[in-house]
Amino acid sequence: MRPYHQIPILECGEPLIPIPLELFAVESPHPYEKLGAPYGEHSPYYLRQSVVECLIQAQNYLRSLYPNWYIQIFDAYRPVAVQQFMVDYSFAEALKQREMIEAELSPNQHQEIWEAVYQIWAAPSLDEKTPPPHSTGAAVDVTLVDDTGKIVDMGSPIDELSERSLPDYYANNESPQAKQYHTHRELLRDVMLKAGFCRNPREWWHFSYGDQMWAWLSNQSHPHNSFTARYGRFHIN
């Protein structure tokens, strides 16, 4: 269980709505759909209504700084079935990278690989008290696209199972390239935080508004307040 799962959820019942994709950049086809992830009718580019409004604010703020830049939406609402699919896929990819076969793994090797996967991926829990953040419709994975239409280099790809995914990985690196990566990450953070989002401490690309992680991070920043989550796992009728 993650620390933020201790935060109570007071579901507000807000609807899941389509993101107005004409305002953003998107990858087409969607990266997880290409892999065969079992999305339902409301995904991948849906979020809770207030989260969409915050995302539009973030895009408007970015455009005030860089008129022809866009926030690129990588992933948004993610059903638990997709979470399970991607966890299993990531485990299989980690095996390939290590040139290992699952049946030949020692218990320690097995545990080490799963721990690496769960550094990035939330457990695909069906427990109402511990929903994966993306299953609430309150979390979004994003990056930036510059005025030439190119994805801004953040120093690591989204979903990489390594320490390079940590937001401040390049913070104390003096090389010009590393400084540029960190500057790009800070720009993304700044435009998202200005719109009310909080950033996942372990992933430079993951931001949320209104879920358990957001409430937990908000409580860390404002210890005199007591934030609760307003979004639990979204149930499609």
C-alpha cells in the first residue's frame, strides 16, 4: 500500500468527460492501445470535468509563456483492466531487457523485477479504498511539444523503469544537456502546478488533481490543512 492510500475518499460524483483534444497534442494511435490494452468506451482521452478544466488552464498558461507550444497528453483515464495489462506488459518487457525467462527466475530475481515495475506502475487494485490513480479519472501523463511540433526532450521516455524517471534526476548535473532536461521538466511542472495539479514524486510526467495522491501531496505542502480525495475509482455504467 502506498502512503497516499491512507487518504479518505469522499467521492463527488463528477462525470468523466472527453478531453478537448484540439487544444492539446496527442499521440495517435494511443501508445497503450497499440499494444492491445483493453480500453472501454471512455478511454483513453477522458478525465473528470474539473480535471479537464485544470488541464485547459495549464495549456493556456503554457501558451502565455511559449505561444506555439502544446501540452501533449500521453494517457489519462485508465480502467483497472488496462492497469493490469500494462503491469503485466512491463514485467514481460523487463524480462526481455534482462534476457531472462520467468520460469528460470529465482525468488529474489522475481521480487526484484516486480519491485522495479511497481516503482512506476500502481498496483491494479479493485479495492475501493486503494484505486490506481488513473482509474479515478483524476491523473494524467503529459509532456511538452515545442513550436516545431517536436516532443521536448525530458531526458527519459515516459514509463521508463529507471531512476531517470525521478523528476529531479538531472537537478544537480552540471552538463549543459542535463541542465536543459531539468529546465524542461521544471517548465512542465510549473505550468501544471499553476493550474492546481500535483506531480508524482517518482515520475516527471504524472500529474493529478483531486485524487488520493493529490490530497496526500497537498497535505505535505500545507500541513495545517487536511485535504481529502474527491475522486475514487470511476465506475462506468
